[in-house]
Amino acid sequence: MSQVAVPTPPVERGQVEAKAGRVKKRMTSRIASMIALVIAVLWTIPTFGLFLSSFREPDLIESTGWWTLFQNPGFSLQNYQEVLLSGSSSAPQLGEYFINSLFIAIPATLFPLALAAMAAYAFAWIKFRGSSTLFVLVFALQIVPLQLALIPLLQMTVTFLHPVMRSISDVIPIIPDQQYLPVWIAHTIFALPLATFLLHNFISEIPRDVIEAARVDGAGHGQIFLKVVLPLAMPALASVAIFQFLWVWNDLLVALVFSSGTPDTAPLTQRLAELAGSRGQSWARLTAGAFVSLVVPLIVFFSLQRYFVRGLLAGSAKG
């Protein structure tokens, strides 16, 4: 079989940009811009207040509000020092939990993204009996509350997955019996319906001529998916990856249920919840810890933001 020449027409990028321009023109107005600006300011004020509080002394935080900064000045790095550098049992360092969150969030983003991309391609370009019904069922899974599925999924994990993990740990001692695998599987299951639906909307709008040209050149479904669909669907993949990563990084409920809760596997959000103390008496440290946890999500968002808007606008208008 001859080498497959992957068609990469420059028209495709121009179509996406033109479509995004038309949508932007239709949705842009002075009134809408003013409303969006007001919402953005109102949304930012609490975060700005939390940021100022993270640099204030604990006594000032407990006695005065952040808006009295000029009447009651006093800046200190004590909160960040306790969060990052303290080694006491009451305020341990966040480094270990930070690494745990990375080990949880990165695979829990890549796994559903890969599976959803393959499923979206199959639903869009591989016609088989019952494909439409199956796609509707996958889409309908979004209405199932996450909390409703936690206990059945946890029972299945304890019954089937944990014995396998313990057996592997007995055979290979270097592999601990407490692993991230249950959390990865849970996040993957919960993310697949929405990710498949979003990616299907994008992949199904790839021009049929592009797919047919690859088939004429002798490409199979695997080659079409890897060499044609994935490069064209990069904006949508990046958008879904951002949403999934932020969801997993900020998650506390799923991590509490499926992780062991020990420092070996506990995420950063669990430790942040503990920083305030059992009665919320030390929430000054929580202000600093919250902004420490924002570093990675901000890096992910700004590194992929050029794909973000393109991914959101793609498929929102036709013609």
C-alpha cells in the first residue's frame, strides 16, 4: 500500500476563522459588552479580596475586612510561609499534595480525552446499526447526578479493583496497594459522556471531502483518525482538556471517595480543606493555600487559550 498523503487544505482553517468572525459579529454589542464587564468585575471582587487577605496578618484578617486595607495596613508573608515552608503537624507543607494532584489530574484528563475522541469519531464517521441510539444513550448519561453514581461505583471498585491491586502489590512489592487508579477510573467514567458529546459536534463537521480524500488514498479508520481528524480537532480537544483538567484539579468529592485519604494519594484540595482547622479557626492559611493551588490551572489555561475560543465557537454557526 502506498504512503497515505494526508490532505491538509488551507481552506479548513480559513472556514473556521471566518465562522468564528461571523459568530463574534452577531454576538457583539455595546450593551452586551457592558453587561459582560459588570459581571466580570462582580465576579473578580471576591477573588481580589481573597488575594489581599492572603498577604495580611492573621490578627487583621480576623478583626477587619480586606476593604479596610488603607485604614488598617499591614502586609505579611506569614500565611505563605506557614503553607509552603512550615513542617509542623498542624500546617505541613503542600508539596506532597501538590504532586499528588498532578498525578491525579494529568492522567484523569488524558484518559477520557483519548477515549472520547475515539468514540466521537466512531459516532460521526463509522455508521453501524444502533449508532444513533447508542449516541443518545451516551448523551443521556449526562443527566445522571454524579452523587447518585458514587456509591455503586465505589462498591464495584472495592469488590473488583481493590483485590486486583492488592494481588499486584503482593507479586511486585515496589507497586503500592494504594494507587491513583480508582480515582483515574472514576474521573474518566464521569467525564466521558460530556466529552464525547462535545467532540462529536466538532468532528462531525469536518468536511466529508477531507475524509473521502484520505479513504481514496488508502487510509483506514486508524490513519484517518490519527493523521486527519486529530490535527483538525485540536481546538476542540484543547477546550475539553482545559475543562476536564480544571474540574479534576478542583475536585474534592471524588478524590475523598476513591482515594485512600492518606498523604500518599490525597490531592491538594483535601489538604486545603484541612488547613482551616477542624472549626475553621485558621482560615487565614486557607487564603494563601488557595492561591498556591491556582498556579497550575492558570498555566494550563493561558498555554491553551489560543485554542480555547476557537474550540468553543467551532460548530456554533453554519454556512
